[in-house]
Amino acid sequence: LVIKLILTNITNVIIPIIKIDNLPDYIGLIKFYDTHSKKGLLEVIEQTIFENVINSLQNSEEKLESLGIAIPGLVSDGTIVKCVNLGIKDYNISESLNERFIKYANEKNMQNKFEKLPLPIKLQNDAKCAAIAESKYGVIQEYDSAIFLTLGTGIGGAAIINGKLAEG
């Protein structure tokens, strides 16, 4: 079981889009109640991801292998380096989420729901994730190389070169 999700911000609403392999997409809306505090915002994001992952695990016979999160900003090694849309900087979301998963698994005796803990959590820029998805399943799949632009609450983009995401 691999869960992929996207976080975005549109006028103080966070929309987690949960994609669970072989299951329909789950879309939830969470209103930010404490947008003036970074801690409050991060708590809402973490809790939303955590609850959706745990609910998915409870309804599945499979073990969770990994978690992928698309972030509208700069990411590196499990850390949100800078996310202007959400006002987040230098936040290791992978470490924080894993602390929650490990604590929960131990308290609820749910270690068998995880392939391993700490859980591999991969962060990627949302425009890069969209480009990868479009190159595999969407409108640019017939092209070996393409430039992909996203326009929304911000501007982003990615390049697919010879079928692979260009990094750097």
C-alpha cells in the first residue's frame, strides 16, 4: 500500500488529496483555525495527514510501504525548505509524522499495518509531481521530453527530459 497526497492552500483551506493504490481518491477539506501561528498550521497539516493515513490503514488489509507528499514549494530530504503559500520554512515533516506513526503503532498495537517504521516518506514539489503524473498518464505521455508549467496560487514548473524528471 502506497499513499500519495498533495497539500495546497486556497484562501485558508487545506485540501489533502489522498491517492491510495487500487482505491478511489479521497478528498477532504480542513479549515485553518489558527493561521497566525506556524505551530497551529503545522499541527493542522500533520494531524490531517496522520488521520487520513490511519483511517486508510484501518480499512485496508495491506501494509503501508511509503508515503509521498507533494508540497507547493522547495523540499529537500524530508524537509519543507520553503513553502511561501503556506508560510512554512525549514520544517522536517517526515520526522514529525514518523514520531506520530511510531507512537500510534506502539499504543494501538498496529505495527503490522506498516511495512517498516520509521516509514519512508518522500517529499517532492507539487509541480514536479504533476509533471511526472502527466508524463505517465496524461496529456504529455506521448512525448519523450516536455516542459510542464503550473499556474494557480503560485507559478511552478518542471521539465521531463528523455522520459525522466530533470532535477536541479
